[in-house]
Amino acid sequence: MEKFFPWDVSVIFTKFPTFLHAALITLQITTSGILVGLIAGFVFALLKISYNKPLKAIASTYIFVVRGTPLLLQLFIIYYGLTTVVAIPPFPSAIIALGFHNGAYIAEIFRGSIESIPVGQMEAARSIGMSYRKAMQRIILPQAFKRAIPPLGNQFIIALKDSSLASTIAVPELLLRGRQLGSSSFKYMEMLVIVAVYYLLLTTLLHFILNKIDKKLTSGKRKARKIW
């Protein structure tokens, strides 16, 4: 039997609970990185659609550079490259890198959602005396946020999986925990299976939550269509 199935399945069950702390760290990195990314993405999306050319150029450059370089490189630049200026510990370095990276993609999601709202809605709001800022706050942005939920959900799941790169700078998240236990016990495959199961559980949970949010936001539209 060992010749065809050399893994010790019992180790997977006995060691599974020891990964819980690492899973919580993975969640902390992901949620913090997503929050940073949402703030950065929203700000740079507004800059990208602004009429101010220098601000628009800054946003375009940020998005171009971040989307054109790998996250691992950005993580190394923040953790290793900035040590001559300021020493940033591994955990905040991972959050900054993840937020900085996802911010560029989220900016494009927000920009696309805002620009998908018909121009006539802004014109109608301005024609009744609303300022550009109020029209954005009350008319455009609420609709844009609803439209952004599905692509944002995909980006959040990508961010969760990308958080595994934090293991390269010794953040004790799931993948590093699996590698450490695999090295000490020589049960690499069993430990990696546990890591994979944890990621599947976390992505499934995140997908379920985002699905609920999306259904709640779109339920109002469906009811309105039924009335008409």
C-alpha cells in the first residue's frame, strides 16, 4: 500500500488544528491589504477620471507600473529595498505590498464602474442644481459601487491567494507554516494538503459572503422590475 500511496493521511487530521493560528494571520493580512487597496483604489480611480491632467497622469502611472510588475517584486522592494530609508517589519510590509498592488486593480474596477453609468444621469443631476461633487455622492457612486461588487469579489479572492507570497519574507502565514512543519517532519505533501484545504475553506467562505452581499444589493432592483 505504501508503494502506491506513501502519504500518512492520519497526519493531515492530527496536524490540521495547528494551522489555525496561521490561517488567522492569513486573514489579517488579506483583510488589511484589501482595506488599503480599497482606499487606494477609490482615490486613484477618482484621480484617473478627473479633469486635472497632472493628477490623472499620476494615477495612470501608478496603475501602469503596479499592473506591469509582479507582486513578489513589489513586496521585495518594500521589505528589502526601503531598508536604507526605513525598516519595515515583515507583517506591515506584506499588508502595504498587498494593498499597493490590489489598489491598482481596484482603481480600474471603480473607474470602469463609474464610467459605465450613463452620462445623462450626471447631466440631469447638474441641470437641477446639484454640484458635481453632490451628483457623484448621491447619484453616480452608489450605482457604481453596486456594479463593482462582482469584479471586486474576484479581486478579493485573488488577494487572499496572493497573501501566500508573504511567506517569502518570513510572515508566519499558512504557506510558511506548512513549509516549516513539512521540513521538520519530512511530511511535505501532507502539510501542503492541509494548507490547500485551508485556502479552499477561506476562499469558499469569502465567495459565500460576497455572494450574499451581491444578492442583497441586487434584490432591490429585481423587486422594482417586478412592480413594473
